[in-house]
Amino acid sequence: MKKDENVKLTAAQAAIGGLVEAGTGEAFHTGSWRSDRPVWDKDKCINCLTCWISCPDAAIKTAQDEKKGTVVIGIDYDHCKGCGICARECPPKVAALHMEPEKK
């Protein structure tokens, strides 16, 4: 049977152990899974980008600044699952990220 490239399966429709094409995470808003959310303090942030490189969901938003280079600009709560890695990896003396219970 020839695979139809135009057919998109949901996770429930995919075969167990089946392959999922790369780059599909952007289409799924998984932020509702959180019980805790990271809170970012712009004034404390030193833009070391440790949170950005550590985030498994690419939920730390960055932008280019003409003077500073790449800087953190916020958190993508549509994709952040609340794992807390960003807050754990933020340098303790900086503490620009901390976790708070998710408000439903």
C-alpha cells in the first residue's frame, strides 16, 4: 500500500510504534498539560540563554537585539509543559526564572 503524503494522522490514529514526521510539535498546543508554570523576571535576566538551550520544548522565546545579540523575550506558554528545567538551570545568583502553580 502506497503512503499518501497528504494524509495527516493524529496521535490516536498513528500505529503503536509508528513513526511521526519531524517538526509536528508546533501544531500541537501542549501547554494545558502543566501543573506548574515558569515565571520569567525580565529585570533579573542576564541573557545567558541557559534556559533556552536547556528547554526540551523550545518554549523560551528569544529575539535579536542590535546591541546585546540574542536575548530572552518571554515564554511560549502554548508549548511549555511546565517541566521546570529552565528554572532549575537558571543561575542561582540570578534567579530570573521560578516555578509557580498553574492558575486554571
